[in-house]
Amino acid sequence: MAELHFFTGTMDSGKSTLALQTNHNHATRGRVGRIFSTHDRAGEAMLSSRLGLTHEAIEVGEGFDFWKYVVDALTQGARIDYLICDEAQFYTATQIDQLAKLVDELQIDVFAFGILTDFRTALFPGSARLVELADRMNVLQVEALCWCGKRATHNARTEDGVMVTEGEVIVVGDVDPTTPAPGEDVEVAYEVLCRQHHRRRLTAARAKAVSLAPEPLPFG
């Protein structure tokens, strides 16, 4: 029986690497799949990992219809045994419903990979729906670490080096500052933190700056 799998973890936990490995494992067994992604750091219609691995993918826009895409492909004689869906946190709830329908009605395995919460610690709509519908939810065992060495559980966004908790949910960036887009002058980067340091907005750069700050002179 086909199943809807959801693999989740913070940034740096190896989700995209696992997505590529999952595709490789199934393809080498003679299965035929399709790879989907959206807002990938490498650009449109790409699936990339921070280890440098890349693969062409089908870009999932807000209006993309998984059910229609697969049914049309099958009608034209294509074979599809499974779907690899990276950056699934950015999919709409409706698109997750479509993936579940493909599993139930057409017996196509779906492997979705994504982050649970955004930089505000709120659940992404796509991830929330996957938690509700997935047959299997897997938390990645490769733990990302906060700068303090504790297990990282939260994703933080920085703008010009300052951590922010408000703004647009989807702003493409990486663990290194991104080059500002034309007309913009803000460098955006992401960092994984433990809950304590996310609450305190204490990023690695800020912690370093604080540790290098001179001790106050004693008075009195």
C-alpha cells in the first residue's frame, strides 16, 4: 500500500540530502518518480542540498495542482510510482490534500520533506497539514546544533545581522547572508538555534559580540 511520508527537521538536518538519496534508492530499484520543489536556494526548478548535490525538479507554484499533473501524465502513458516533494512547508494545505489523494486513489508513494515552523516559531500551513494527514512522520536523526552546542530546535532569520521575528514568511535565504535583491539593501540569512537562545534572540554573532564586550568598570 502506498503511503504519505513526512520527513521534518530544522535547517542543516539533511532534509534535501535525504530527498535526493530517497530518489536515488527508488530509482535504482527500477521505480519511476517525479521530483518537486519550490523556493530552493539554488533557484527555480531545482532541488539542492548544502552538501552541493543538485537535481532538476518541477517548480511548485501556489496554483500548482498535483492531482491534475499526475493524472495528465498517466493519461499520456507515463509511469509514476512515487513523488519526491522538497520544501513542502511552502506548499498550500490544498496541495497537501492533493498529495494525500494521489496516495489513496492512485497508490503513488509520496515522500515530503520540510521544516515544521517558520522563523516566528509558527507552523507552516503545508507542514501543519502534513502532520494532520501523513501516514508516517519522521523527525530526522541528524541533529542540527545551536552555536552553544545544544540541539537546535528553531529557525532564526537575521536581517543585516539582527534577528527578526516579524515580516514576510517566505524570504529565500541560506545559512550565509544573501546578496540583496535589486532595489533592496538588506542582507537576509538564517540560523538554527535552541529554544532558549531563540527566545533571547541570541544568535552566534551576537553571542560573540557580547563575549568580546569589555567588562564594565567597577564604581563605588
